[in-house]
Amino acid sequence: MKEYRTIAQIAGPLVFVEKTEPVGYSELVNIVTADGTIKRGQVLDTSDEIVVVQVFETTAGIGRDSGIRFTGETIKMPVGKDMLGRILSGGGKPIDGGPEIVPEKRLETTGAAINPYARAPPADFIQTGISTIDGTNTLVRGQKLPIFSASGLPHNDVALQIARQAKVPGSTEEFAVVFAAMGITREEANYFMADFEKTGALERAVVFLNLADDPAVERIITPRLALTTAEYLAFDLGYHVLVILTDMTNYCEALRQIGAAREEVPGRRGYPGYMYTDLASIYERAGIIKGVKGSVTQIPILTMPGDDITHPIPDLTGYITEGQIVVNRELHRKGIYAPINVLPSLSRLMNLGIGKGHTREDHKKVSDQLYAAYAEGNDLRGLVAIVGKDALSDRDRMFLEFADLFEDRFVRQGLYEDRSIEETLDLGWDLLATLPEEQLVRIDRELIQKYHPKYRKQAQG
Amino acid sequence: MKKGKENGAQGALKRISGPVVTAVGLDAHMYDVVKVGNEELMGEVIKIQGENTIIQVYEDTAGIRPGEPVENTGLSLAVELGPGLLTSIYDGIQRPLEVLVDKMGNFIERGVSAPGLSHEKKWEFVPTMKAGDDVKAGDILGTVQETNIVHKVMVPPRSKGGKIKKISGGSFTVDETICVLEDGTEIAMLQRWPVRVPRPVREKLNPDIPLITGQRILDGLFPIAKGGTAAIPGPFGSGKTVTQQQLAKWSDAEIVVYIGCGERGNEMTEVLTEFPELEDPKTGRPLMERTVLIANTSNMPVAAREASVYTGITIAEYFRDMGYDVSLMADSTSRWAEAMREISSRLEEMPGEEGYPAYLAARLSEFYERAGRVVNLNETSGSVSVIGAVSPPGGDFSEPVTQNTLRIVKVFWALDAKLSQRRHFPAINWLNSYSLYLDALNEWYDREVSPEWNPLRSWAMGVLQKEAELQEIVQLVGSDALPDEEQVTIEVARMIREIFLQQNAYDAVDTFCPMSKQYDMMKAIKHYADLARTAQVGGATPQQVVGIKSKNELVQIKFTKDYEPALDKIRKDMEAEFDAMRAA
Ligand SMILES: Nc1ncnc2c1ncn2[C@@H]1O[C@H](COP(=O)(O)OP(=O)(O)OP(=O)(O)O)[C@@H](O)[C@H]1O
Ligand SMILES: [Mg+2]
């Protein structure tokens, strides 16, 4: 393989090479430094005059004396059956002291788009045991449902609780976890690893670790390696794969860094204008394929800078994913776990996975009614702060109390409390029963008569 | 037309930068379609600069190298039009996704071409013209039963026309000649049309017929006319896609073109699985039979996303030319604008507002201008209604795409995150939204619904506006401090919101509400309001009036299919309750 020593410029993570033979766009590049270290990069722009290479590792040590080797192929991920139980670096190299992965296949990491015609609609209810998810923001197999959190909030606990408890009731199919860390601290990573080990999840997990002190630019490929692995496990080996990506905010920062180094016209808050498309090329790699056994379900975690949901990172994510679970500081301050605010949370695929034949026929309407009542009560809190409780009508007072009750009983639950969907829905009815029946305008009469505790007691008594 | 490989039709690549590549030594015109690299990826010329030809490529360019060949086809980006469009799902450049699965499996790889229409399938052509007839461009020569929809086979719009020498019925592929003119011109069912050029019409008409959607807040408060334009902006998760899908399902258009432009793969799959199962309320046939889908999802090549909108509207215009009412949904025009921005920034053009190219406003208005109710070249009348979703960053409507769209479209359905968060759906804000077609449509509502409808609508809007004013007072002093009369206004407004405006897209009955039912529901609410007013004049307290039990049943009407008896009973019960109250 030809080696060039024609570096014209190095700027941030970018290396500009001149006088090359034709080099392919997106090609994998090896850069050999004076001390023999090999660093990897990728072609971002190629012409007969200059080739721009983005380096995935620190550019420290790269200089005019470094050799550049163009490999003639795009980045590939070696994948194989023996990957389960392994811990790899953010660049895909084993870091658990174990042997190299024996590749059964070498797959393109960019991941071609699933043909929408080949997709099957996700409809299998995943029970996480968390009421605010199962009851009101249901996760289904093949969905991409991020956790929007902020610094200092227990999003890792929520993610781990999901990973621990997630099951498809009545199904015994094999499932696997792919965990990709991007720029999180060693301590956070250990927290995840310890839990995986304790629960035995590690044996059926593949872990990619790019930690806070690892090269930032490597974060660009970490999620892609993880998803390539997930797709292999799912669509080649038939596993149902749960992918946890954390923290996508660090990923986006790395993207911004590269954009700045390329002197691109920045979009909102300095993030590149193509960030939507770039994030979509990650998040869209979830789903189910008709006639193929496995599935890829994604739970990306991101921390909203300044708790701001309109910040470009959560905003663009929300425009791509199929809903979001929003972790809330106020609930956390009140000492409520899992501090999920259901109001801005959403699961768009919920309707496909609930109801008769999936969960229970009253699921949708109970969820709608809980939302409406909680939203109304929550609004009234603002009013009470100004006019006092006494100025409220009786109706208003009921909703105000409902909001407190909802947080205290429905939202609040234990870190290891695994509620079945029936428990969650019955709990919902118990809360709704504190409101007069005619206020339950979202639920049809028939369902009220079947599930409302009042009628159920009558039926039993 | 094809230039072949003589000098100038072939050049060489010089630079590859993502979806934008530069070629040298190529003779090309703007928007010519070219084949890029050894794999012959499809691209389109978007800039000519000195000896450089700059090309946007519709497929992934990974691995392509400088020096690889580029070949000009000499054709512009065009779609194939003819029988076989309906029930299809295409990518942004009209490759049928079903065919692509057969050719390359479950993932979209590159370098595979597939024609938009089947060139093998035979269609039964029935002429409606005969030899000796004079025909001109656009004239209908005959028909093909495509699905339950009759496909009209037309003389191509750019044809000179003439006297028919021979026309024959029978079984034909889209390429076979079905008609020969005296001057020797052969006409087949297939037409190719460049997507960036609007298909010609005779005359534009004023839209004065509503597109009835079965969605109460739309038909009732902010209607769009057939041939009209509407924008539906809103933050993520506020209901753009659900609303557009509801329109695609239930609106009384004869043909629906649905463009998933840079959005989710699963959403297209949902349409694909649902539409064949759902019935068109008018014809009783599967909705899919009247539908064409364009799916260029967010992770498919960005240049093809740019093209998808044009592909869609050209197909819509083609069906309009046959005399059909077509409605086109574009979800989301913001992703289209972003594709323009991305290409423009690769071209290193001077950016306008927020990095969008300076021609953003022009492109948007050219696109919406292709909507309209028209008299076609063949004297039939048809329409294309365009409904565009807009996805403003951070839900902030002051951004360029929303603002430039609002300057063009006539209907504004403003989605509101506050409403969607409390699951008030459709989350369309009734105070900010508007329809500029109202005046033009009044007469239709008078005639087709009831002369009482327009006053009823104004009454409802009045109550909602009054409520908003009252809410400001309530925020300061609490609801008990309101005068008695206003306390009832608040209750009536709540009924309008919860009974009439809220509509559950996922309820089997509520998902579609015919205009007559909309009218009956609103009339029943007004009936309560009138009874309440009379009772208050007679001395009843707000608590008594609000406490009327039977009115609470009204909400159940939404979920009831044959609702008339139930509604009748509620009306009588309400009257009886008020009578009893007066007596007490
Ligand atoms: N009319 C409706 N009836 C019931 N639910 C609705 C309705 N409209 C929206 N929803 C709910 O809101 C969710 C989000 O709606 P939708 O996917 O249309 O949002 P969107 O505005 O298209 O978001 P994005 O910009 O991210 O695509 C739906 O999944 C559904 O749960
Ligand atoms: Mg949408």
C-alpha cells in the first residue's frame, strides 16, 4: 500500500493531504506517526488536488513526517457470534484483555437505510415495569425512544431499570444489549458495568466504551459501530437487541468540533446545519424487518444543556425519534423516583402496541384520561400560587389534588419495583376514581362500567 | 434525445464532497441528469462554473474517486406518468421501493435503477376517441381501469395534436402505441415529465369548494378549499404527521399523494400497512387504491429528498389533468428546505437567513403555486390541494421556513405544544390558526350543510375568544370571582373544546366525523348554551346550570356511530332537566 508524506495542513482533527493518486470519498485512512503508532481516519472530501482526512484519535504526534495510507475501502466493522460478553473501545478494539473478535463478517458501519417497504410496523409491547413508561408512554419493540435528561438527574438509573426489567410478556425469545458510551466518565461507565455484571446482563451484552478522556472525534464512529453490531445480532442472528447510547450530547459536541475545524457555516448554536441528517443516520437504525426474526430497539440518552428542551440536541433528536421520555428536575427535587414528567414525554408508537390483544382494551383511554387530568391539575398549581386555594372552584380543587396523588403514587416507584401492566392500569383507575365519574370524558361509558373500581366492586360484591 | 457517448457527453470527476461532486470536461445544461462514477450513480447538474460542472448525487458517494467517469444523459430529471402509479411507494426519484427490495434486499444499496412504472404489465385500454377526431394537447384519448380509479390516457401536454389516424382498444404496455395521428405521431400511455416544470393548465379558478376532511376543527373552523394551500407548523410531537395522515385517509379528494420527505421510516410503513385495510368513506374501496406514496426518509440521500417534493407534485398535477381532485401532503417541508441548505452550503453559496440559501422563499412559493383549482387543457376541471408540514427548530415560528411559508399559504393550522402535552388533539390552536378561504366557502356551507352553519361557527369562535379573555382574569382572581353569566360561558367553551374540537384519530368512530354530524354536535352544544342562558335569566345559579347532568353525555356522541337517537335523547333530557330546575 502506498504511503504519502505530503501533509499540507493539520487543523484540529483534520489532516489535509496533497499530491495523492485518486482517493475514494469516505475511505478509511491509516496515519503512521514517527514512533510507529497507527491512527485511523476517514476521507471527508477528496479531489485531485487535496484530500481532507478526519482523524478519529488525537492528532498529537501527527506531523509532516507522518505517513498516510489510504486503505481503498470504507470503514468496516468485524462482527461475529463471540462478540456477546465483550468490552470494546469506542473505536471497536477489545479492551477487556480478551482475544480479537473472530470476524464472521466485515460490515459497512454507515449502515444503509432500511427500505421502508421492507419494514414491519413495531407492535410488540415491551413491559419495563415503570408505570410512567408502560402506562402512559409505552415502549414497543423496534422503537427509538430517547431519555431526555439533564446533568445531576438519575437518567442512568432509569436506563438501567429498563435494561433490567424489559420483557415482552409471554415471549421467551433471546434478547441482547448493546451499550455504547460516548464521553461519559469512568465512574458512570463503572456504574453501568457493575449493574450489568450483577444482573448477568453482561453475558448477552456488547459494550463499547469511549470515555471522557478518550478522543472526542472517535465518538463519531462509536454509535455507528454499536449499531452495526446491533443490526448483525438482530437481523443475522435473530436477537431482539436493546441499544443504549449515552451520552448523545457528547456525540453532538464532537460533531460541532469537526464542523468548526472544517470552517463550515454553522447552524443554530454553532452545530452543523446537517446535524438533523447526521443524527437521523443513527436513530433511524432501529426497527423490524418483515420476515426477519430479530429487532433493534434504541434508547439513546442525552443531557439537555441548561435543562432546555428547545436546545438543538434534544430538539433535533425529538424530530427524529419516536417520542421521548423526559426526566424532570422538579420531580427529582421532590424526592420522587423515577422522576419522569409525563407531560412533555411521548411514545408515538404506543398506539400500535397497546389495547386488546397487546395490553388491555382500556389502556389508551386510561392513559389519555390520566394525562388530561394531570395536566389540568398541574396548570392549577400556577394559579394557586397567585390566588390561593380558596379562590378555586370545587372542580379545580379536585384536579389539584389529583396531580399530587398522581405524582405520589403513579410516578413514584422503587428502583427495583417491577410493576406489571395490569398493576399499572389498575393503579391508574384507582387514581381516576378519585374524580367524579362525569369528569372522565376521555373514556367511553362501556369501559368505565367494566374497569372503574366502583363498578368492579359492585360486580364483586 | 439521448446524446450517447460523443465528445462532451462524458467527463471525469474531479472532487467528491458528500452528496456534491464536481466534474470536468462535461458538456451539460442545468438540471441535466448525469451518471456518476463507475457505478453510474444518478445525479443532477446544479451549477456550472468555468469548466467545472457541479452535480448533486441521489445516492451515497462513499468510495467514489476523482478520475472516475461522468456521463450526461442529456435528459432532465423526470417522472414516468401512466397507469401503475396508484398504490405505489417510491423514493424521492421515483424508484419503486417494492422493486428495490426485490433487486437489493431489505436495505437500500446504491447503483440500482428501476423505472417508475412497470414496462411489462399490460393494461386494458378503452378508447373514447375515434379515428378522424381532432385532438390537441391534454385531450383524453381513452381510459384504463387502474384500480377503482379510472386512469384517463391523455395526449401529452407538449404535443402539437392533430387528426387521429388510428386508435385501438386492447391490452397494451405503457410503451406500446395506442394512437397514431395523421402526421405520423405515435402516442403511448407513458408520459415523461420534468419534475421541476409545472404541467400546463388552461386557466386557474377561484377555490370555492371546501376539501372536507372529517376533522372537526378543520372543516368546522379553519377549512381549506379544494385547490388551496395550507401549512401545518408545530414542534416535534405536536401532531403534524397524524393530522396529515388523517387528511390522507379521510379528505374527500379523489387522489392522494403523500410525501414523506426526510421523516421516519416507520411512519411510511404505518401508511403502507394501514391504508390497504382502511376504506374510503365515499367509495368503500381500500384507501390505498387512490394513493401514491413518496418516501425519502431522513436517512436516505439528501439530494433525493430535495427532489422528492417535485416528484410528488408532478404526479399530483398529472392526476389533476385527468379532472381529479388531488390532495398532496408534504411531511415535512422543513426537511426539504434543509436539504436545499445542505446542498447550498456544499456549493459554498452565500448563505441567507440561518444558513438557508437566498432562494428559499422563491422555491417555496414556486412549489405552493403549483396548487390550485384549474380548468385543464382538455377542459375538465381538477385541483391540487397542497398541505405542507413545517418543523420549526425549537417550535419557534419566527424561523425562515415557517415565515416564508406563511407568506404564501392561505390556511394556517398552528400546532401548539401546550395542547399536545395535555393530549388535546388535534393540538391546533384555535386562537392563532386561520383560514383565508372562509368567505369564499360560506356559500357552499350555506347550501350543502345548513344556512345555520355559518352563524353557528361564528358563535363558537366568539365563545372561544371570550373564554381566552376570561381566562386572563381567572389567572388573576380565580374562577369564582367571575360574574355568573361568564361562569357559564367558561363551561360552554369547555364543552366546545372537549366535545367538538378534541378528536381522537385512533378511535374507530371519532377518527372521521361527517359534516352533518359536526353540525349536529355544534348545534347541540349551542342548544345547551341557549337553555342555560334562559335559565339564568330566570334566576338559576351558575352551579345549577353547570350541574345539568345530561349535557355530560354529549361527549359520548363522538364515539357513537349511529348517534342520532342518542343525541335526540340528550336534547330531550337537557330540556327536561332545565324544566325541572325552573319548576323547583
Ligand atoms: N388527532 C390526534 N388524535 C390522537 N392522538 C394524536 C392526534 N394527533 C397527534 N396525536 C398524538 O401525538 C403524537 C405525535 O404526533 P405526530 O407524530 O403527528 O407529531 P409530529 O408533529 O409529526 O412530530 P414530528 O415533527 O416529530 O414528526 C402521536 O403519536 C399521537 O400519539
Ligand atoms: Mg411527524
